[in-house]
Amino acid sequence: MTAAPKQARSVARLAAVQALYQMEVSSVGAEAVIREFSEHRFDRDSDDGETPLAAADEAFFADLVRGVVEHQKAVDAAVAKTLATGWRLDRLDATARAILRAGTFELTHRPDVPTEVVIDEYVDLAKSFFEGPEPGFVNGALDAVAQDARR
């Protein structure tokens, strides 16, 4: 994959995490959020002063968002298995939850994407949102999911 498609997928992952977060805090459905991102956030001229996201792989973005929603029970169960005893998924920060859900969906349902790419991308996203231990936690959790899902 050349640099442009790689970058487009990185942007799609960031957008998917933002969309999943938005869906959780506002109870908006997947199709509405996908449409909003497509019409207003992806590399479009903006009249409202918002900075648009760079060119994204919009089909990949939509697949991530729809996939997490469609398989959320299994995705959440896979993430929950990686948590320490006594921890529940709902105790995690909403952004961390969105990162873990998107990464877990990719690891469990997108075998076309190499494991290392998935983990590296979502750890980098965690680093862009968090300064504390969260990126290391994301790394460990996704590595455990990958070992389970991609034997």
C-alpha cells in the first residue's frame, strides 16, 4: 500500500474513533454519524469554520463504524477479557473504549489488515489522546485480542 492509501486509512481510523465516541455520548446512530462525517468532515470545504479531516478512506471508515456496531457484543466481550479482574468496560474512558472497540473489530473481522498495523495505528491514536498509561494499556489489550483472534 502506498503512502496515500495508508494515510487515508489512518485518517479513517481516527474518524471512526471520533464517530464511535460521538455515538456513545450523544446516542446518535451509526448511519447518521457516517453521513455527517461524509458530508461535513472529510476533506470538504467548510463554511462553518471547522477544520475538515484530511482525505480519508471513507469506505473503510464506514466499515469500521458499522462493524463495531453490528458486532458490539462480541467486540466488547473480547475487550473485557483483557481487563484486570474487577474492571468493567464501562469504567474505561469513552475515548479509550472507542479506540479499543475499533481496534478489536479490525483484529477480529478484518484479516486483510496486518496485526502489527492495527496495533501500531491504535496505539498511535491513544498517544494523540492521552499522555498517561493509556497507550500502553491499549497496546497490551489489543495484543491480547490479537493473540486470541489471530492464532
